[in-house]
Amino acid sequence: MRFADAFIHTLREDPAEAELVSHKLMLRAGMIQKLASGIYNYLPLGLRVIRKIEAIIRDEMAACGATELLMPAVIPSELWQESGRWSYYGPELLRLRDRKQNEFCIGPTHEEVIVDVARHGVRSYRDLPTTLYQIQSKFRDEVRPRYGLMRAREFIMKDAYSFHANEASLDATYWRMHQAYTRIFHRCGLDFRPVEADSGTIGGDVTHEFHVLADSGEDTIASCDACDYAANIEKAAHRDDGHVADVPDNAPVPEEVATPGKKSIEDVCAFLNARASDAIKLLVYDVNDGEYLVAVCIRGDQEINEAKLRGLLSADSVAIPDDADLAARTGLAVGFLGAHSLDRSCVREVIADWSVRGMTDCIAGANKPDAHVRHIYPARDLRIDRWADVGFVSEGESCPRCENGALRLRRGIEVGQVFKLGRKYAAPMHLSFLNEKGEQELVTMGCYGIGVGRTAAAAIEQHHDADGIIWPVGIAPYTVALLSLDPGNDEVRSVCARLHDELEQRDIDVLLDDREERPGVKFKDADLIGFPVRIVVGGRKVKGGTVEVRQRAGRTVEEVAFDKVADHVVTIVTSPGAI
Ligand code: ATP
Ligand code: MG
């Protein structure tokens, strides 16, 4: 392919709208072009990267026995009503009507459609297990589309779904997929971690996310420095090594103190000359949008982890009601709540985070305006229904799994996720099969997603320098940039033609830059776009029968004889050290 034919239009300046390096570089390198907020054209270079990632995915999906199909993007609402998601998916779902006023949505994910596909195909246990996948554009009307392909509204996803007669079969496929994901992201040249994650509202109870480690990541992940424990911060567990602190014989008794107008932990502690870690914070949560209330206590310097709380309660949602609403509903003195004397008739239970266990002589709200209580000893003074882990882990704390490790917090970009869905969709949508005894049984499912565009963006976050992108070999738009420094010179032209053909014969894709441009322009473009190998043909070297071969990563430069170039490039791109 010639540069001039590839529709490559690079920009010298950083586009103002881009914050993230991957977004800037994809725009500058002419890989993508914005059409509307969160909606992009994939220009030829960008599309080549996408196609390379897709090829790796297809290869690994085939290797683990998954079969490709393609479902429509436009989905009739009836299917979503059957699963129940039509009513609670919220504004991320783009809904539309056809000319007959029938309702549809643009698929943000395809569980409903695949279940419908399976309802027609899966009859008996002999049809199971089976795994299907597609690579297709999704649409999610994200609140804040940003960072280019990283958080787009329309984006390409690989979504796979597996169907099983039982849990053991699901477990086997789940781990096979987990391994396939590991190979995929490895082949994409990424430094990543699979981490335990919260299953959120998609359902199921076992799920792992695959995170590319990068400071710009939106998620925080905790990983042990000694064992392979790693979890999303929403899920990361505390080590359970505490019992509720003993109360000394001479412990002072609770005493009410006036705290006029002091509601926040900071204000109360400053007023009482205490630290936030001496106060017990109590929050009342509304569970499942009005179903019931629970009270949750935590040490004053910590935050409640709502994902853990939701998991603990097996709830669909937990939310802090508005102060006025809560006061009207319960008569509680909102702002001065404390577990010490809480009116328990309005809450289903009082839950305390493990962080409260080690506390002694602490402060809590007095459940009346402008007052708090001090000298609280949880073991003596609080009625806790349930002690639970509903906080966030912090840097350096003990690993919940191994004896000696400490947790480290890092930022990650979620590029993929695998879920055990169980019967979450099979049950409401009646996806069943005839078991060996001839009885109808519900199918058990798994689902497995990869963000293709986000994977490309994450690779740039991890691999770039001041001059541009440094593509890992496996997903580079072209592996080699062949720069002709003197396109008018017959010898240079013929060397270029020869190298171009030899490389292509070895299955190395090459972009020949024989534009009438200054060498500096070609060098800059090659660095910006980030081809793993650059071959420069021109000058005195050609007379001597050699060309310059330079690797983008590490910038190593070698002079190589014409007839050794193809072998040399093959050695570079297949070497174990190549990213
Ligand atoms: P996030 O938490 O980042 O919104 P998600 O957990 O909702 O993502 P999944 O439903 O797990 O996403 O989708 C599977 C994969 O699709 C994700 O791991 C991610 O790589 C990709 N993805 C999800 N949303 C987007 C988006 N808005 N833009 C680009 N890729 C996305
Ligand atoms: Mg996810």
C-alpha cells in the first residue's frame, strides 16, 4: 500500500477537544474522525488497527470453540420487555419507533437477542454446551462520552454468549474464555490484569474484568504484591481478622454533647477536637427504590462502598435518599444520626462496616438536632444486626487471600469482562432444554465482552512517547513504514519496490511512503502513526547496498543489506521481546 493512496491526513497540533493521549494521537494520526459526540468515523488507518484486534479475537474465539454469528443492531422492544430490562435500563438505552409506531432500541448489549436465537436452536441436552459470538457496533447513550474511542456512544464490541445444561459446564467455558481473553490481550501487546469484579445489574455472581494498567484509567484496581489476588476497588475485600474491640473496665460512659449546627464529620470533629477516625458515620440507604431502608455505619474517615452494600443485600439498587425526603418518611433527625440511639422501627436492619470493629471511645450522632454522643464503645453501646465488609480497601492493607501480601492500588482501563449469568435471562425468557431424563430445564448462561475500540485506545495509553504512538506489532496498522527519501531516483524506486514485495511475500504489511515530501515530514508522520519498524531507503547507503532499519520502540537503528532486510524484519517482529 502507498501512503498517498491510504487516505492518511495527519495533524501537527494537538486537537483542543482531546484530553487523553490516546484520543489526541488517534486524531492526530488520522485514525478516527468525530462525527458527533461519542460517534466516530474509523478512517482507513484506524480501521486497520480495529481489524487486527478483531482478527486476534476471532482466532482465539475459534480456538476455544466459539462460533461467530451476527445479530441486528436494531432490537424490537418486546424482547427487552420479556427480560424486564425495557423498564429499568434507563437513559443509556437509545429507543426509537418505526413508521408503524413499533418500539425498538439500538442494542447496548445482546443478551435478549441471543436468548431468542437460542430458543429456536437449543432443544435438548445434546445441543449444549454451545458458544456464539459476534463483533458488532453497540450504542449506549453515555452521560459523558469522552476520550474518543475509550468511552464512545457507538462502539465496536465482541460479545460472546455460552449456553449450558449445568453450572459445571458453565464453569468450564467461563475459565476457557478467561484464558482466551488472557491470550487476546497478551497478543495485543498489553500489560493487563484480570480482576474480580462486581456483577452489577447484568446479574450472575461471578465475574472478572480485564484491566489494562494505565494512570489514565477510570477504574481503581487493588492487587496483592505477593499472590495473584486482584479485584476492582468496588469488589476488593478487606481481610477478616478482627473482632469487636474490648471495652476496658474504666471506659467512660456515653455522654451527650451539644454540637450546634455541626452536621458533617469534619465540622463535628473539629468542634470536639477529635479525628474523623474517632467518629462513626451512619447513613440510611433506600433499597430497591423505595422497598425498604437500612442503616449503615462506617468509620468517619471512610466511605461506604455501595457496590458491596448492594451485593450484601442482594439488591438491585441502593441509594441515599434526599435529606428532606428521609426526614419526612421517617421523622429521623437527618444530619445527627447515630447507631447509639437510632429509632430502629424505620430501618430493616443496622449494618456496621468492619472498620467500626476496632474503634473505641468514639463519637456518633445523638439522633436529635444539634447533638452528638461521645465515649461510645461499639461492643457495649451499639446494637448492630450485621457486621459486614462494606468499605473500600486502601493502599498497603493486608491481602484478604494470602498471609504476607499487601494490597496495591492502581488505575486500570476495563477492556473486557466475563460473566457467569446463570439463569438471569433464561428464566424470564423461558430458554429451556430437555435434559437426559426428558424433563424441561432452564439453560445456564455466560456472557463475555471485549471493547475493540477501547482496546486500541488502551494500547496507545500504554505505548506512546512524545513523538507519537508506538504500536505493539500485533495490532499496528502496518508493521513497516518504507520511506523512500528520493522517489525520483530510479535506484531508490526499484529498491523500494523490491523490499515492498519481499516483505509482503513474508506476510509483513508495509506502507510505502514515496510522497514528494521532505524527509523530515515522512519521519515525523512515521513516528506519529507509530509503525513498529521504519525502513529508510535513500542517500549514500543505497549506493552501498544497504538501508536503515529502525525500531520504533527503543529506537534501535541498524544498517542492513538489501537481501537481508526481509529476514531481519521477520526476526524483529517475531522476537519474544517485541511488544
Ligand atoms: P464501563 O464500566 O466502562 O461503562 P461496562 O462495564 O458498562 O463498561 P460492559 O457491559 O462490560 O461495559 O461491556 C463490555 C466491554 O465493552 C467493556 O469491557 C468495554 O471494553 C467496552 N465498552 C463498554 N462501554 C463502552 C464505551 N462507552 N465505549 C467504548 N467501549 C465500551
Ligand atoms: Mg463491564
